[in-house]
Amino acid sequence: MQEKILEEINTLLLEKDSAKLKETLAGENPVDIAEIFCHLDEKIVPRLYRLLPKSLAAEVFIEMPSDLKEALIASFADREITETMSELFYDDAADLIEELPAGVVKRILANTPQKDRAEINKLLKFEEDTAGSIMTTEFVNLRTDMTVGAALDYIRAVAPDKETVYTCYVISADRKLLGLVTALTLLTADVGKTIGELMETNVIFATTATDKEEVAALIRKYDFLALPIVDSEERLVGIVTVDDAVDVMQEEAEEDFAKMAAITPSETPYLKTSPFSIYKTRIPWLLLLMISATFTSMIISSFENALAAQVILTMFIPMLMDTGGNCGSQASVTVIRALSLGEVGWKDVLRVLAKEVAVAALCGLTLSVVAFIKLMTVDNFLSGGIAPLVAFTVAMTLLCTVIVAKLIGAFLPIAARKIGLDPAVVASPMITTLVDAMSLLVYFSLAKALLGL
Amino acid sequence: MQEKILEEINTLLLEKDSAKLKETLAGENPVDIAEIFCHLDEKIVPRLYRLLPKSLAAEVFIEMPSDLKEALIASFADREITETMSELFYDDAADLIEELPAGVVKRILANTPQKDRAEINKLLKFEEDTAGSIMTTEFVNLRTDMTVGAALDYIRAVAPDKETVYTCYVISADRKLLGLVTALTLLTADVGKTIGELMETNVIFATTATDKEEVAALIRKYDFLALPIVDSEERLVGIVTVDDAVDVMQEEAEEDFAKMAAITPSETPYLKTSPFSIYKTRIPWLLLLMISATFTSMIISSFENALAAQVILTMFIPMLMDTGGNCGSQASVTVIRALSLGEVGWKDVLRVLAKEVAVAALCGLTLSVVAFIKLMTVDNFLSGGIAPLVAFTVAMTLLCTVIVAKLIGAFLPIAARKIGLDPAVVASPMITTLVDAMSLLVYFSLAKALLGL
């Protein structure tokens, strides 16, 4: 669909048909227009942008990637910056300020009306990752003594400047949150009734300091279109809308994926990130993990004599370590997600460990029986020379490793959360190191005992 | 907050104050009531449920976990089943039918009015994971010749039976989708204007066969409150609302987390899953991975003589394998997420591989230099006896392993997607096996060549 429009626009550009270009662009979705702009020559974009109706232009602007925003602002006259800024919602304007380089920001703020600048500054002061940093201050507030008719008239008047009119908040004279009414209620109610009679008073809200992930979780849990945000004195100061909550959910999931793969999260799309930037997100973890493998080297080194006597034991080191690693990450990812979704907390630590021991016993028994049979048949056929006692040592090590790995994998994330660390960041490097070390220790100790090395 | 209400309800139950109980429950959010019910004795729940106003009762019912739904239905008279079913939205009713055991479903359907049953059956026939399976048929449709006043009157009349009234769809006489108007447009427009004059005609839609993940992605991309769904003849048959899209996004992310940790995805919360059920989601992958480690055993076995001559080489096997595994999973998780988000496709395969080679070269050089220095200093101090040529062998192996691991990690998910397999499922077991085998092969080959074994 977009390819067709892109082609059409390119044709119209060649034909210099501004009237038709204007008409075509005005009929498109702002998200699509922003994408189309990304596929055009940067020099043409300002010309096309000026063909857009004012309010659509602002919507397109917000959807563009940073580099294009910057290029466009560079092409703007001061007056155009003022126009664009006054069309933007305050939360979008605040995001813009945070996203662009200082030099550009300076010029933007110099051309932003004083009143807007004050509102934007209010939003900029909230800490990253809090509800304050993602909320918008442009919501509809009503008073209890308004009639439905008066409320509808008010909504009609203020609608263009509000992010949503579908949930309206009822506040007291000192701006305390009293309740809410939905547009649906207003539409279907008797116009003579008052807001006070109609409002729901059991309102779920968050504060400006609430973690944005928690805000997104509340919106998801209750299927809200928006969540009201209050300040420390319980005055209503903003709302977070469902579309922003959706973005938070997606970002947080991507961050967790990155952390579990031992990558520092980044928001830039993969294909747009330079190899050196990708390198920087990956190398610290690789170095950390490589250096922490010093433990495994030391363990092997201290059992060098045993290994020299039975080189065959080396054959199973990779399998034992991989199985331990897999068991550990199965448990840790499960627990990390359960923590993220609020299904599990520190109070459940014993229940989690008990469950993992049970699962580990089942997995360990299955794996060790299968491994013993496989070693005595297939592996003996393929490589030869595996004595029953060696196979038994490997099988017993598997059983112990699986149990240890699942316990470490389940415990570390809960413990990390308990002491205020990010479970996903802590888990992946520590679990590998600990599980590797434990499985080798168990393996060589059992080998020494059982094989008399 | 919920604890307080739970306590209050328990007190009121003891005092047998039904009037006060009724009032307390009626003021609560249905999601919270469902959660409170989970914490009460199953025998009390039906009594409390009957105190709820009809429409609230249906909302609470839908939010309850399956076991509680089943228990409640068992306590219902046939008449109560009919009442509940006629209050439910069709998509919720269809989910209920799919969720409960056949015996219960039979009784439910026997007590569902014929007309509702027909609508529910329509939804049940769509394949899992399609837009059809998550859409609702209860949306507001308008005609082009309606005036705004008539449309608002119509919305007021039908609102109680519709999932959303905030986006209304305009259809032709043969039910083809012509456009949409938002409630905001209707509220702010002149009541005499017609829908045809006001509607947006550039409507983004999906078909009943569209993958539900794609539907969620569209809703997220365009910040929609709902997406219209058409059948194969382009007739409007349903809508997917943002709250259902949010659930799809969350489910899909959880599934990907599970797959990347080599776990079969399951929808049951962790603490509610029995150890045996958890075992079943984990053991197939552990067995598969353990058996695939046969390759690494065979490789080590074939270099047994070299290892016997230089037992010290064993010391670095865990570090080499772990680093390879980490590099592979960094690349594969990055690419799997980029595939999921539609940032990358088969057409980009060469760009991705070129990028990963560059990143791998940077990571590999850093790691091999650090490893060489560490081996000659720290490790020689801790364990002793590491010859420069051994350290060099390890460093070179690291460099090769990192490059191979990143290439395999990046290529496999794209290739899997290309041949129609799930990148996340294919990647994790195959990458470990391939990277382990490759790193050992490189290690021993280099060792033989450089150390003359």
C-alpha cells in the first residue's frame, strides 16, 4: 500500500502538481506519511511537509525519526518552529526536547511561546521511567456540579487540545481527583443530570513517581483507555493514555530480551545501528563472562591429574555444562518473567524453590537415565571405551547439575529483585558462571570418588 | 488496597450483612472483584456473585480463572447460565467455550439462546491465532446518509451491547467497509451534517485470516483504539479492540521468552502450574540438547590423543564454549526480535551478515587480546604452566569462534523464517549445538597445527 503511495508521490513531484500532492497527502495517515518521508530525498521533505494541513503536520512530525526531525527543523524559519511547537501535545514536545541535540533544542525553546515552555518544563523535570515522564497534562477535567449538557459543551470546546476526551476526570476546587465519567456515560445520560451524580468514584490511579512499567501493567490489567496520575498531594496532574502504555510495554519487553541475551538495551532499530554501537552494547558482557570463566579454568586445572588419567572424562564436559546452562536459563527466564508480571515476589521464594526442586528431580532423573543408556549404547558404539562406571559418573553428575542449576536459576533473580537489582541483568552472567563451576566441581569430585583417581 | 476490601468483605460475611455486601461489591472494579473471589472459599463465591448487578456480574465472570468459572457454573441453575450468557459479549463467550471442558460447554450451550449460539459459533470457526479468533462482532455501524444527530441517537440506543462506541464504522448496503467516524468527530460536528460528509475514507483494516500478532502490531503502530476486520469479500464482520491487542502483544512476548529459553510456551501462571506440567514444557528441549551434544563428545573423542598430550587445553574448553554461546545468543536474540518487529526480512540477509561480521571482528579482537594477556598473567599466576603458544592458540580460537558464532546466530533465525519455521524455536537448540561443535573443531585443529600435536 505504502509503495503505491510513494510511487504516486514521486510521479506528482515530477509533474510538479502541488494541488494534487496536497490532496493525496491530506488523505493519508500521519504514521504512513512519516514513513513515506523516510523514503524520499531529505531535500524534498520540507517542501512536502509545508503542503500538509497544520494539525496533520504536527502529527507527522512526531512520528518521524530523530534525524529527519533535525533536518526538518534546520530547514524551518523561526516562525515555523513556533507554529509546530504550538500544535504539539506537551508530552510529545517534552519527548522531542529530550531526543534532539542541545543546539537544536536551544533554537526550539527560543521559538516556543512562554506558556508552552512552562508546561513542557514541568514534564521534563520528572525522572526517566516514571509515570510523570510519560504522562500528558492535556486531559479533560470536569466539576461535580456541571450538568451533562454543560459538560458536553465544554468537551466540544476543548477537544482539539486534549489527548483524549473519552475518559473525563472530575476534580475538586483544589484539583483533587474525585472521580471519572466516560464519554459513553455522558452520551447516554440525561442531559440534565450532574456529573456528581454520574461519576464513578472508585478510581484507580498512579502517582508521578510510579514506575512507568507499573502504569502500563495497570492499564493492561483493567483494560483502561487512560490512567490518571496524581502528584504527592493527590492533585490530578496528568494522564497516561493506552497508546503510550502500549509503547512502554513493548520497550520493556525488548529491554528484557536484550538483557537476557547479555546485551545492553538500545532503542535504535538494528539495521540503523552502526557495528561499533552494537559492539559497545555487547562487549562489556562478553568480557565479564570470559573473565568469570577463570573459575572454571581453575577448577579444571586443579583436577588436571585426574583428567590426565582419564582423558575420556573430557568428552562429557561440554554436554554437562550445556545441560546445566539450559536448565539454569529455563528456571531463570521463567522466574524473571513471573517477577515482571508480578506473579511472584520475595514472599514466594520457598514455594518457587520447592517447585523447582520437584521439576529438577523429574528432569534430572529423566536426563540421567537417558544419558546412561545413550553412553552405554550409542556413544560406546561411536567412540568406544566408555566404562559403566564412567557412564554412571556422568549420569549422577547430570542429576546433581540439573538440581543445582534450577535452584540457582530460580533463586538468583528473586534475590536480585529483593536487594533492588534488575533480575534480568544479574541473572544471566552469574548463573552461567555459577552453574559451570558447580557442575565441574560435582563432576570431578564424583569421578575421583567413583573411579578412584 | 485489595487486602482491605477482602478484609471488609470477610467481616461483612461474618455479620451476614447482605445489603452492605451488595453495596461494597457494586462499587468495585470487576477485575478486582474477580481477584477477591480467588481469595475466598469456593463455596461462598456463588452467594457473593448473586449479589452483583447483572452487567457487573458478567464482567466479573469473564475475569475469573477457569477453575472458578467452572465451579460457579456447576453451582448455577440453568436459568442463571442463560442470564450470564446473554450478558456476555460474543467474543468473550467464544473464549469461554474454548476454555472450559466439553461437559460444561455442553450444558452452557444447551442454555444459550439460539441467536447468541449462532453468533458464538461464527467466531468459533476461525482458526487460532487469526484476527477472526480475537475479534468481536459487536461494533457500531453507521450509514453514509445518516445525520450526526441520527447517528448519536442510534449510538445511545445500541451502546450497551457494543464493545466500543468511540470508533464507529460506516458500511454500504452490502456491508462493505466505506469509512469510519470517531465519537469525537460526532460530538464536535454540526448535528445536521451527514456521516458521508464527515467520515475518514482512508481506513486501515485487516482480514479475518490476518495473524493476530500483525493485528496487534497495526494497532500499536497507528495508536488505534480498534481495528476493523473484513471477510474475504471485504464485508465488515468485526473489530479488534486495543485491550485485546495489548493481551496479544503480552502473550506473544511471553511465548518468545519461553522459546528462547528452550521452554514450550504455556499460558498458566507459574505458581499455579504443577511441577509435572512444568517438567513437560522443559524436558523435550533438554533431551534434544543433551542428545545433540553427542557431536561435541565425538569431536573431543577424536582429538583424545592431542588432549592426552596437552591436558592443559581442557582448561579453556568451558570458556571457549561459553563465549561462543554468548556471542551466538547475542546475535540470534537481536535478529529474532528484529524479525518479530518487522525491522528485518530475508531481503536484508546480506546486510545483517555483513553487520554481524563487523561486530564479530571487533568483539573477537577485543576478546582475544584480553584473553591472551589474561592467560599470560593472571592465569599463569593462578594455575601456572601456560606456554605462550597455548595462550596464542586459545586467543586465535576465540577470534574464530566469535565470528562463527555471530554468523550462525544471525543467519539461522532469518533462514528459519524464510522456510516458514519459527525463528525462536529453531534458533536456540541448533545454535548451541553448532557453535559448540565449531568452536571445539577450531580449537583442536589450531592446537594440532600450532602445538604440533
